[in-house]
Amino acid sequence: ANLPMVTQNKTITGIAYNPSKPSEIWATVSDYSVIFSRDIKDNNKPPAKGSYLIYSPDAGKSWKTIAESGKNGIPEFATLQQVIYAPASSGGTNAEIYIGGYGGVWNASIGANNVLSAFKSVKWEGVEPGGNFNMWNTNLEYDPVDDVIIASIMAQGAWLLERSNKVLAPAQSMEPG
């Protein structure tokens, strides 16, 4: 399917598309689909030898590598496992790509001609300043109703990231029985 050479002998670990233009597809590619491998026993080796974000503007007919671990704001040892697309919001937030995996969650704004800004570590409310979880991001979702990103982090629970100043409805309490 005309995948970039960097994807050979690797695993596609996540996939996302633009709901307004479904022919636009992003995918994360890594050495492993999970963190555990025989190489992880050697503390001198990184969890992955290279993770990539690839993009297709034409429903998979052609692909190009647009980001990789160790470049464009993504840490060298990041093992990318998740990708989501979050559209521009009425609150003024640009469309964004969020990627996650071992080492945390990062986001980049999507500019003209789908050029990404440098990735930045996501700033979760309640985490120390400048902190991103240096843990495994096990799931990453976008909720378009509330314009929030929902992430589950191994041993750290679930976290929300508000993308706009939208007032969220309070959670409903559940009565037992």
C-alpha cells in the first residue's frame, strides 16, 4: 500500500482520520505493539528502536513519514502506540494530532497543507509543572461533544484535557441499586 520504508518489519499501532475529510489518515508505527519484549530486559536498550507517525492524504494510496521519535519534539525513546485527530473547535483551538505511548502524550497543531507544528508534551492539570507522565499511555480518545481528550495512563488512572473554554456539564451521580 505504498507505505514508507521506515514501516518495514514494524507494526501499525494506531490509526486516526479526519471525520470532515475521511481520506486524510494518520497512523503510528513502532517496533512493538506492546512495551514488553526480550530486548526490554537489557536496560541499555530503549523500549523501541524507532516510532513514526505516517500520513496519507488520499485514503492510503500514498503515505509519507511526518514525525518520528527523537525528532520534532518527540522524545528519542518514545514508543508511539496511539494517535487521534481532534478537529478545530469553535473556541478557537486549531485542529490537532495527539500521539501517545510509552513516555507520555504529545500534541501538534495542524497548519496549512496539513503541516504539523513541533510536538509538545501535553500539560495535564494536576501534574507537576512541565510534567508529562513518563508511563505507558494505554488509551487515547477524543470526545467531540465536550471537546476533551481522554487518556488512560498505566498506574495513573484516566485524565482529561480540555481543548476549549467550553463549560462542561457536571458528572451525574449514580445511585446504587
